[in-house]
Amino acid sequence: MTRTETRGRIVVQFLPRVASLRKRGLAGWITIIGLAMVSAVVVMTVAAPWISPHDPNEIGAGPVLAEPSESFPLGTNHMGQDMLSRLIWGGSTMLQVAVLSVLVCLAVGVPVGLVSSYAGGLVDKSTSLAMDSIYAFPGLVLAIAIAAMLGPGVVNMSLSIAVVYVPSYYRIVRSQVLSIKELPYVEAARTLGASGRSTLLRYILPNVLPSVVAVATINFADAILTAAGLTFVGLGLPISTPDWGWDLTYGRRLLPSGAWWVIAFPGLMIVILALGFALAGEGLSELLNPKLEE
Amino acid sequence: MLEVTDLKKYYPVEKGFLDKLLASQKSFVHAVDDVSFSMNRGDILGLVGESGSGKSTTGRLCLKLIEPTSGKIVFDGEDLSKLSGEELRKFRRNMQLIFQDPTASLSPRIRVGEAIRHALSFQGVGTQDEQIERTRAMLERVGLTPWSNFYDRYPHQLSGGQRQRVVIARALVLNPKFVVADEPIAMVDVSVRAQILELMLELKKEFDLTYLFITHDLAMANYVCRSIAIMYLGKIVETGPKEEVFERPLHPYTLALLSSIPVPDPKAKLERMIPKGEIPSPINPPKGCRFHPRCPYAQKICSEREPQLEEIKPNHRAACFFPRV
Amino acid sequence: MEYHTLKAVVKAVDRVCLSVEKGETLGLVGESGCGKSTLGLSTIRLVSPPGRIVSGIVTLDGTDVVNCSEDEIRRVRGKRVGYIFQDPMTSLNPVKNIGAHFVEMIHTHEPDVGREDALKRARDVLERLGILPERIRDFPHQFSGGMRQRVMIGLALALDPDLLIADEPTTSLDVIVEAQIIELLRHLKESLRLTLVLITHNIGIVAETADRVAVMYAGRLAELAETDGLFERPMHPYTQALLNSVPNITKKGQVLSWIPGAPPNLAEPPPGCLFHPRCPYAFDRCRKEEPQLLKHNGTEVACHLYDKR
């Protein structure tokens, strides 16, 4: 079995189980709620071209700093841009960044963690040292530094966030591998004549995955908040892109003049998205555990 | 079939930084110390001892799952120390291990049928379909019938006894010649143990296997094995046919073990010799005979010289200066 | 008592009636999951949720243990009932030395006993158990497994309890150490005239130490008899099968048998007698009606074979 095959099997097993979530009691409901929140945002973002009443970048679409009204349900900002349209469009970059950074983290953190901890010795020690150094930095500060270096853009932003969080994946994979390595079933694989590669892929990786998924889903929430932070300080995205983070920056400045709607709604959306991922993550880690498959 | 000579396995004791500075020499855990024995094809040898005796380590050394510190293991004419890498990997199909803990020795995320099939796939035996066929047959052979009820199950969906059967199936599907069974029934319910043992004996006849049983349970060893080797603190202290060792034990430690077994018969009168104290640390084993501090028959020489394993009665060896004849 | 889980009510222990006389040793035997540990814990209300005691009476020399207050039950635990837990590794506090364990134990129940007095008592108990009194200042990790178990026994005895419950006291120990501990318990039984409930899955230990034996299966009492009687004439089919499946090294040419199948899932128990799916003598009544524990020839058995009503 190749690695993709293993992953494929896991996905296939997961789908039928969504339906049985309700039976799981509290954990199931949390997952459903989380997934619902995330899906709502995703659907809204995908449907943006069709449902957005105005062009989010259109300056002067309405009166400046208008309160929420019938024609502008979420009000307008200081440039007369419709907040509702900005809200609908704003999630797009955030989601892209979140997904991309998590993917990069998975692609880098997991294999490096697996190989490093399985090999042990000097390789392991030096990699851990490198990872720990990165981990020691406060996340947002590091992200800002890297984003400032790389310049704006969705890809660059994702990369800066990914760098910050790769050590988390590495560490959890490593701690799992170190304990699983000593378990009898890994010894059993060796006894049967499994090569190192087979042992890693078929015996160790599948047992490490649940914790990786747990980290990944919480990481989505982290990535979103960090991304918002980056755009809040003005890094990462060109000004013309509608983004909740931008709106937070402006919204903050506009608060003293009483325009609460500019900061409130994007802020709320960020919370919903991050919370949704966090909740879904809670339940997902339980789902992927075959011990509960009954 | 198997010949082990002067096998040693020492583990260095990890010392803290300060200890490294202050202590003069390294200390070692003498897990296995100069162990020698041999087995013929078709033997069932019971390697009996308490914890720290080195029996599990010896078993794994025989399968080259651990590297010996020194000593020679010759299996079917092959010197195991000369094998490594790919050659060793392929050689493993001849010798397998049945594990103690049926739950921990099966990956919780691999279905039971697949776990067995992996044995064949790792060794490149047959096509995938052939492997599946053989796995199904093996499932039925160990009593998990019909195979369709079990092939796709996960380990946690089976009972302890069933899981152990899967472990046995996995070990035997490759048709190995030599099987080391490390406490195969210790973690199985009492009422099911005999069933697993019977299965192992049947399979022995059918596949012409040679077993090395590692256990601390003398009653079980008595039931299943033909010859016994008693280990204490890394050394073999007595070997011989089962009847001899259990009915006319020579070494005081064997006598102690036999007296300590709880017998499920309130009327049984046993000659009891329960030694004082506990097994000393294998890092600094006692000088001379390792059992002497606890031996009620010890004399001066026992603390000075180490007794060697000598044939005291035909085919019955003991390492003791004053065997209980 | 019952366990209420999310799935269903699991009757971990059902309708068990036992009594222990002063100075007697009762062996409580069964395989894993039969409820013997739960029974032991419930005598001093130590069962943790989701388990709870649903009904029943446990009286200790007249005191109702089930319904008394928290204060009262705390006074019972330790002082009147000593409990030896299964795993000495995790039952001792690694950051306290042995003396501190004893002092804490004694102070909880007899607060006016001075520290010096408490330590003296501890030393006396340890000496009686074969541990050098100086070791009172040592920490748990400095003791070997067998010694730790002796310390546990010492702690249980420190307050001179009326009843001692030992839950699998030798399971994690080597054979020879196990024999030493059993010897010790037998010795204490005689010198202190201890009342002991010995919970174990090892029938051999019970044969050597117990006066009476209670056999449990799936939360119910299968048989309750004097030790000699139980081994010579086991009545309940489960007891018979269990005895036949344990290797006896003194018996030559023994043929071991086993019990097919597995213990029932207590969340979905079979109707009638819980043992009937595995019983070679099961007949119609067994499938419908749960047997009562009835007296028969000096033993108490829960089996329709002996119920002539």
C-alpha cells in the first residue's frame, strides 16, 4: 500500500461515520456544530460572486460610514464600501491561507517528524534542535518577521504561518513515534521482516495520524487568527483585497467615531470560523479512532 | 537445529551527567550471561525463570531481534551473526515470535486479516490474491471460523483469546521452522488458556514446528514442554527433560520455584523451600553462584566460585556445587 | 450494585450475598471482569462513577456501610477495614517516604497520636512484616516489588482493622515473592487472628489460604463453599470447568480442558442463567430463569441442576 492509499482508506472510512455522529452524544454534536459553522462560511465564500450585492472594492457604493440599514444591511465603511459584500468576499483569502498553511505544515512537519524520530541518533538530535529553536519564538512575531521579508500575497502569507507552526506538527509526530516505536506491534512488524519504510508507513504512521489530525484542526483555527493578525498589522495582503483582517484594522480606527459595525461583523466572522474549526477538531480526533467504530 | 553458545547480552546503564563525572567505570545490566543450550528439530523447550532472569532477552537474541554482546547463535547451520540487512530480513521467515500481549502486538488500526497478510507480503510470497487465500485458510486453521467473520475486524472487536489466535496465525502463516513463544497465555483468561495451548500443540504437529516457550508459569511449562531450562539472573541453572527437572530437581532454585507454585488442591502437601529475599539487581550480580545469598544450602565455596552447568544425571544438568540428589 | 454507563445499565455485581466471620479467610475468586474487585471496593464505597451502589446492604459488625454518612464511611475505611490494592507501584506516593505514609494514615483516624508514636507503630508493623525498621525513611522507589507489597500490607494493618481486604495482592509479583507474601498472610492470619477477604483470579492461592471460597461469574455468585469441599466436589458447572482448566503440577498426566466462548457482555446479558451459553449441562430452564443461590449439601450454589423446586 502506498501512502496515498492509506490516506484514502481513512477518508473513506470517515464519510459514513458523519451520519452516525448524532449517536455519539455530546462529542458528536460538537463536531456537527463545528462542521456546520465552517461549512456555512465556506459556502458563503464560494457563493460570493453570486450573492454579494455590491463589488466589495467599489468605493462610494454607498454613503460613507452609514449605519446598518435596509440597503446596506451591515453598513458601510469610511470609503463607502458595502460591509456586507466585504464580509462575503473577505473570507476567501482567509480560508485559502488557512488551508494552504496547514497543507504545507503537513507536507513538511509530518514526514520530517517521522523520519527523524524513527532514525534517532544525530539526525534526530539536530532536527529537534532546529525545530525547538523555531518553536521558541512567539508565533505572531515570527510570522510578522517572515511576512515582512517575503512580501505580500496569499502564498507568502501561508508560508510565513506554516513556518511558525511546523514545529508543533514535528513535535507531536515525534513524541508519538517515540512511544509507538517501542510497542510490541512494531516489533512484530520487524519480526515478520518488514523493511523500515513499511514499518513506518503501515504500522507507525496510521497510529500517529489521529494526533496529527487533532493538531491540524486546531491549527486551522490558529492559522486563521494569525492571518488576521498579519493583515491587521498591514502585512501579507495588498490593500485592494477584501479581507476581514483589513476591516479589523480600519474598524479599530473608526471605533471612536461610533462606527461599531465595521469591526464587529468581520470580527464575528473570524471568531465563527476559528471556533468552528476548533470544535470540529475536537470531534474529529475521536472519529478517527477505530476503537469507537461500533 | 538451534545451537546457542556462550551468549552474552549486557546493557550499559545510563548514567546521569554527574554520575559520569564521579563514577570510575561503566556498569552493565547483565541480562544474559554465558548462556548455552541447543535444540533439535521438533523439540519443545521451556525457558523458565522469573523477571530479570533474562529469558525474554534470550528468546529475542535467538531471533536476532536484539544484537548479542558476544556469543554465537547457529540456526539450521547458519551463523546468525553473519546475517544482516536484506539477507536477515528474508531469513526471518524461518523463525517467528508469538507475543505475550495480544492487544499490544496488533496494530489497532490494521484489520486482523490484513495484519496476517502482511507477513506474506513483507516476504514477497505469492500474489496478493494468493496471500489473501492463505490468510483465510490460516484464520480457519486457528479456529477463527468462518474467516469472513474475522478478516475485516479490528483487534479491539475480538476477545483476548481470539486476538492471541490472530497473533499465532500471523506467526505461522509463513510456515517458519522455529517459533519462540514469549508467555503466550499469560494475558489470556484462565478458562481459555488450555485452548490456546492445545492449538499451539496441534499446529506444531501439523507444521512440524520447533518451539521455544518462554514462561514464568511452571505449571504451564510442565503441561506443554518436553525439556526445561531454568534461568536465574542471566544464567541457566538447570536443564533436562521435564519429568526429571520437575520431579527430581537438582538445583536449589528449581526446588524453590517448585515449592512456590500455588497448587489448586488444598490437600496437597508440598515440600516447601521458600527462599528469603528477592532477586538481586542484574547490574551487580552476587559473586560466585548467583543464587548463594538466598540459598539455604549455600557453603563457603558458593560465594567464591561460579558453578558451571554440568551433567549430574544422564541428560540432566545443573550449575551447583551441591545439587540435591 | 450497578454501573450506569452511557449505553446501558451494566450490572457489575448482582444480588451477591456474602458474609465473613471473624477470624475467617474468605477467598473471592473469578476471572477478569467478573466483578470481584468491584465487590471489594463497594464494601467500603470506593467505587468511582459511573458506577454506583444501587441497592443492597453491607453491614460491618452492625454498621450499615451503604447508607451511612461520608464522615462515618471515612472512619470505617482504614480503621475498621484495611484495603490492600492490587498494584503497589501506583498505590504509594512516590514523593513521600514510608514513614510519612504511615503517619498520614494514622493521623487521619487517630489525630491525637503523636508523630513519634505513629512512627514507632510503623516500625513495629514493618518489622513484623520482615522489613528492617530503619527503612522507614526510604521512599517507595527504593523498595522492590515484593517489599512494596509488604509496605502496603503494613499500611493496611497499621490501624489494627477488623477486616482486611486484599485485592489481587500478588498478581504483579514473581512466583517466589508471591509465595513469600502468601506465607506472610497465612502467618498474620494465625498470629493476629485476621479476618481476611482475598480477591484473586488465582485458584491456587485460594486453595492454600482460604477457609471458604466464593466463586463469581459475570457479577453473580456461582458457588460458595468451604475450601476443601469446593475443590473435592465442585458443584457449579463453572467451578468445575474452572478447576479443570488450571494446570496442577502435582497431578500427573493431567488433561486440561477449557470453557468455550467468552464471558457475556454485561451490557446485553443473555436471558436466564448467565453461564448457560457455555454450560455443558444447560437445559430449558437455564435459558429462561436466573438461578437463585440455594443451600445444597453444605454449599451454596446458584444452578438449576440443584434446584429441585
